[in-house]
Amino acid sequence: MPTRQRMRLPPRCTCFLIVENNAGQVLLERRPPRGIWGGLWCFPEVPDEDGLAARLAALGLSDARVLQRLPVIAHSFTHFHLDITPLHICSENST
């Protein structure tokens, strides 16, 4: 019996912002009801690090700074492959 070839999944990338304040609290936001992980609580995200400053400012976290870029997490869905870059971010704000 011939083996089926796996379809190559298109790649996508995102950055998860693990924003932690001085009290050790971590910022989460609820995802829209439709789409990936619909309705679940999740780290804020940006498509790439170019949008980081604007996203932090929109969250009211202009004082925030990146402490560490963590290793990429690879996750595959049915229709695409997702590479997630977690960024550990420190903020003085209590979010």
C-alpha cells in the first residue's frame, strides 16, 4: 500500500507578550469568539517585533521593556504551522 504524502503546511509567525508587573501578575486578554482559540484567555500578541512598541503603548504600557526573548514554540494546526516567539516583558504598571 503506498504511503500518503503529508501536505506542507504554510508557516505563520506571532509574538506572545508575557507582560509581568512588579507584583508578579501577568497580563492576559480574551480572544475574539471566532478564530484560533476563540474566546480563550491568552497573552497579548503582535505579528512581529516591529509592532511591539505600538502594541505596548496601546495597552498603556509605554514603560515596559523586554527582559528576555524565549525559545520559539512550534505548533501545528490543521491548515497551517505557527511559530510563537514568547517575549518576557517587565512593566511598572499594575495592568
